[in-house]
Amino acid sequence: MVHLVTSVFLAVAAFSALCTAEDVVASCDEFSFANTTLNASCEDATNSTVVETSIDLRTCVGDNTHGQLQCSHSGGDSLASCSGCKILSPSEGNLTLSCSSCPNQFGNYAASSVNLDECLTNNNGTLACTNST
Ligand SMILES: *[C@@H]1O[C@H](CO)[C@@H](O)[C@H](O)[C@H]1NC(C)=O
Ligand SMILES: *[C@@H]1O[C@H](CO)[C@@H](O)[C@H](O)[C@H]1NC(C)=O
Ligand SMILES: *[C@@H]1O[C@H](CO)[C@@H](O)[C@H](O)[C@H]1NC(C)=O
Ligand SMILES: *[C@@H]1O[C@H](CO)[C@@H](O)[C@H](O)[C@H]1NC(C)=O
Ligand SMILES: *[C@@H]1O[C@H](CO)[C@@H](O)[C@H](O)[C@H]1NC(C)=O
């Protein structure tokens, strides 16, 4: 009986988390990007209004020592050491950050990209980093 009550509680908690954290590509548009900041208009699902929000991608995206961009909460400044970064169209199903040049641990530079839909979430109209990575 105790176990049954516990699993019902966990199921409810997981369901409400899914309801408040929305997929960014599905619920945001008008993306613009400069320096390391992404702006977008995102729907607040609590009242269906659209609000402008922005996030410094350095808080959600880093690069590993191999110079590959990835979802990361390390908070380092590694994204700032990449250059030629732009946002690719989410109309193709992806919101992609693509940089023409990121340094690896040997000081060599190579192109790298990351699917921002995996790094970001829409919390009631506010862009935030996903918790899962
Ligand atoms: C993002 O929004 C801020 C505040 O409105 C603005 O100052 C900034 O220029 C915008 N950046 C981009 C890339 O649109
Ligand atoms: C990007 O950074 C440069 C240099 O700090 C600044 O002049 C420019 O206004 C910034 N652009 C935006 C859209 O914030
Ligand atoms: C929508 O809800 C947010 C809180 O999630 C609130 O800040 C905002 O003022 C609301 N907008 C309207 C038009 O009610
Ligand atoms: C979406 O992004 C992933 C990872 O960057 C990539 O492998 C895939 O080809 C992209 N899909 C589209 C439709 O651009
Ligand atoms: C979104 O708003 C609802 C209702 O106000 C609240 O219960 C929920 O915690 C909020 N979600 C996030 C991720 O802030």
C-alpha cells in the first residue's frame, strides 16, 4: 500500500513537470542571436500570452576539450571563444547554434554545432537551460 501511494505521487510529479516545461521550437519563434545572447518570443502556457525573453547561451552551452559544442551547465566562457556563430532555422525542425570556429585543447579550430532544442526549455514564457544535461 505504501509503495502504491509513492508511485502515484511520483507519476503526478513527473506529469506536472512535463506540463510546465515546453519544447522551445514548438512554443517560441522570432529567434534572434547576437554575441552570446538568444532572444525569442515564447508562449506562456499558463495564459497563452506571448512574451519576449532572452538568455545568455553561455549558461547552457559550452564546448568540450575537443572543441565540440554541447549542452553544458559548466558556466565556463568557452562559447565566447568560438567565432562565426549563428542560429540556423528552426523551420527545419531544429533550432541549431552553428559556429564556424571553436578551439580544441591543442589550439586548433574547427566548425561545431549543437541542437539548442536539447539545451533549452520554455518555462512559462522564460527561456531556461534544460535540467537533464
Ligand atoms: C535582445 O533583446 C534586447 C532587449 O530588448 C536587445 O537589447 C538586444 O539587442 C536583442 N538582441 C538581439 C540579438 O535581437
Ligand atoms: C554585441 O557586442 C558588441 C561589443 O560588446 C556590442 O557593441 C553590440 O552592441 C552587441 N550586440 C548586441 C545585439 O547586443
Ligand atoms: C501571464 O502569466 C504571467 C505569469 O506566468 C504573468 O506575469 C503575465 O502578466 C500574464 N499575462 C497576462 C496578459 O495575463
Ligand atoms: C538536427 O540536429 C541534429 C544534431 O545537431 C542533426 O544531427 C540533425 O541532422 C538535425 N536535423 C535537421 C532536420 O536539421
Ligand atoms: C508555471 O506556472 C505555473 C502556474 O503559475 C506554476 O505552477 C509552475 O511552477 C510554473 N513553471 C515553471 C517552470 O516556472
